[in-house]
Amino acid sequence: MLRHLFAKLTNFNFKSAGQKDLEHGHMHDLSQLQPKDIVAIIQDLESHQEELRVQNEELVASKLEIDRLYTKYQDIYDNSPIGYLIINIHGQIVEVNQTAVQLLGYNKEEIRRFKYLTIFVAPEDRGLYLQFFSLLITAHTPRTIALRLKRRSGENIYCHLEGIADSGSYSNRLTEFRIAISDISQLKKAEDEVLRLNKSLEKRVQERTEELEGVNRELTQEISERKAIEEELRVTAAELKKLNVAKDKLFSLIAHDLRSPFTSLLSLLNIMVNSFENIPEDKLKEYLNKIYTNAKSVFNLIENLLQWSRIQIEGFDILPTHFSIQSLVDKVMYIHKQQAELKRITILNDTQSNPFIYADQNMVGAVLRNLLSNAIKFTNKEGVIRFNSEVQQNTLKISIEDSGIGMDPDVQSSLFRQDRFISTSGTNNEQGTGLGLILCKELIEKNNGEIDVFSKPGKGSTFWFILPISPHSLNKS
């Protein structure tokens, strides 16, 4: 019995009351133990054996649970929608999940045999990957990058890589890197498509904007042109209204100025026809002078009217030539010599023979005839009319000065205006409409000149106009 117990005792590690002594190297002689002590030791050992059995069962259950969880999490790891790789400090692949395997098109052994992830990176993106890996080593913070990985089929796929350094569980020394890989090819295609559509949309918007801007410009121009036309029509309507009023007044004046000389002519001619034999010679001469004066007035009026009408209806062509103003004044003086002699008016030509002027000689002649006729009309008997000329830079100023009755400022301001015709009788009751001065203004301006007047009541008037000097005369000077 005791031998059996001893054998049993010698097969156990003592964890009972005698454990202390055993642990300290003190082995007591079992023969010295009392039976009750041995029984206590045996009970203690059996109890401890039961505890070990229970612990062993728990360990087995824990191992099974750990194996189950490992299988579960390994399945989750392998079948995760994201590929995972573990890379050591040298950049070698030490672990890869099934998703990464499917992504790259190689099995796990092939991937491990390739060793480096760099091999799977598209050549044009390897610089980016090496920079990414270098930052992982030095920064010890998560890093991300988007690049292209080359599959077994040769196809490049866009992937998003997120890496983090792992220092291990028991030290701070860097041991490996965990890298998550996501296939973003569809996202990249979608982004590229969005960019393409965005560019296309921007182009269409730009084209549409340019089209609308063009339409807007056309509308703005059309509106501006329409406003300009409306303004032009308004101005034209106003001018036509003024011209119609002026025309009515002109025709009224013309009718009056034609009627008066003709009435006088008819009256004188009637006297001469019915009483010719009884008219004294001096009276007859007086009647003939009056007839001549009236006929001359009518002729001048009709000539101006015809010329002005032709200008208004047809316009006119300017034929400029080089000519001497002095010679032209002599011709005009000769035409009006008899008219001046009737009032014993002296006409002097103090103009220069040079320089020549460059203008339409016929038009300038018409201006000189009108101005001289007016000067004779408003100059008293035995008065003086003087022609002068003066060089002013590249122009020649021609003036006609008379010793006549002059004009007040109101009358002067009405001259040369088509909307205001003035009928004023001369010193010998000569008639006129003011049409001649309007004609003078148009003719001078058409020849690149200007015309004006200076006058004082009772002091006479000076009409002047400026015309360009002939280029030939300028070259000689």
C-alpha cells in the first residue's frame, strides 16, 4: 500500500504543503511522514491533477477557438474587397491576401517569388512608388498614392495604395509595412469620363456663350443702328420740316420778288406802248433804265434759283483748276459795269495777281457775281466797292467791301441759312430773296473754303471768303 502511494507520489510534481521544501531542495524522508500526512498529500495531488485536467481542457477549447477565429479572420482577410500586402524593410513581399492575388493575376507563390512590389508597378510610375516607399520608411505615418499596376495579362490598372509602417509588438524598431491596394480603374475611368464630359460641356458652353455673345453683339449693333436710323429720321424729319417752312417762305418771296419787277416792267412798257410819241427823251431814258434794272434783277433771281435748284436736285461736280482771282474779278466787274454805272458806283480791284487759287472757277465766279450784285444793291449812289485779297498761310482771303447801308447783328445772323430767307430792298428799291448768299455758302464750302460777313449799320459791309492756294503757287514760293 505504501509502495503504491510512494510510486504515485513520485509521479507528481508537488504543489501541496510540501512544495516549499521540495523547491528549496529539502526532500524529507517519506518514511518519517504520518499516514494522515500522506493521505493529505495524496488528496492535494489529486485535487491539483483535477485542476490541471480542467486547465488542459480549457487550453484545448481555447486553441480550437483561436483556430476557428484565425480561420474566420484569415477568410475575411483573404476575401476582403481590398488587397493587402505585407512588405519587409527591404521592400520584399512577405504576405499577400487573395484579393491582391486576383488583382495582380498571379498566385501567392508567384507573387512571393517576384519578391518586390516594384516589379508590378507600371514603368512610368515606378519613380512615384519609390518615393512613396521612401516616405513610408522615413515618415512613419500613413501615406497614400495612386498609380498603375501591371497585371499578368499585361493590362495596366489604376490602384490606390495606402501604406503604414509597423514597428512590431515588443520593440519600436521598424520591421514591416502593411499596404492596402484598391482597384480604382472604374473610378479613374469615371473621372476621365467626367473630365471628358466636363471639357466637352465647357467647350459647348464656350461655343454657346460665343454664339450668344455674337447674337448679342448683332442685336446690340442692330439696336444701335436702329436707334441711329431713328435719330437720323428724327433729325431728317426736323430738317425737312424746317426746309418745308423755308421752301414755302422762299416761294413766297420769289413770287413777290418776281411779281414786283414784272409789275413795274409791265406798267412801264404799257406807258411806253400807249404814249411813246408823247414821252420826252429824258423820261424815256429813265423808263428804259428802270426796265433794265428790273430785268437785271429778275434775271439774277432766276439764274440763282435755277442754279440752286439744280444743286438741290442733282448735286454738282467740282472741277478745280489753277487760276488768278484778279483776272476773275475783272471779268465779274465787267459783267456788272452797267448796273454800277446806273448808281454811279465806283468798283476797285485791289486783289493780287499771285498766288493762284485752286478751286472750281465757274463756282467762284458765281460767288463773286452774287456778292458784287448785292454790294451794288445796298450801296448808295456814288458809293465805292473794293475787292481785296490777302495771303493767309496756305489760303487766300478775298474780300468785297462796300460803303453801303450795312446790317445789324440780327440780320447778319440770318444770312447763309436755308431756314431763314430775308427779302430786303436795295438803296434803289432793288428786290432780293437772300437765296444768292445761301448759294454762295454752298459753293465755297464745296471748294474746301469758308465764307462770312462783317457789317455795321450805316458803315457798310465786308463779305469775305477763303479758298486754298494752288499747289503750283506754293511750290514756286
